[in-house]
Amino acid sequence: MPLFSSEVTSLLTALPNETLFSISSRQHAFWGHSLARKTSLLLYGKAQGGYGIPSTM
């Protein structure tokens, strides 16, 4: 699923010194998804491990 699908209405701006995990978690809560898998697919194109940079390289 592409990053900017029709389901992605808005992306949050990172706070100063915020980690990728933190902004991913806030984005998940903002979108209100019941499953982390859905947020991960929208943000990273994978169902798991999107915020763990080494796992996606």
C-alpha cells in the first residue's frame, strides 16, 4: 500500500527530539486504527517492523 493512499488524511509533524517509534505511535492513535498492522502498512508499506530502521533496509 503506498504511503499516500486515499486513507491517509494527514501526517503529524514530529516534535523536537521525537523518535521514529514515538511519532509512529502518535500517528497510530491520531488515525484511530484498532490494529498497529494497518498503521504500519500505511506508513512503511509493511505489516511489521516499520519503525525498526535496520529491519527495513
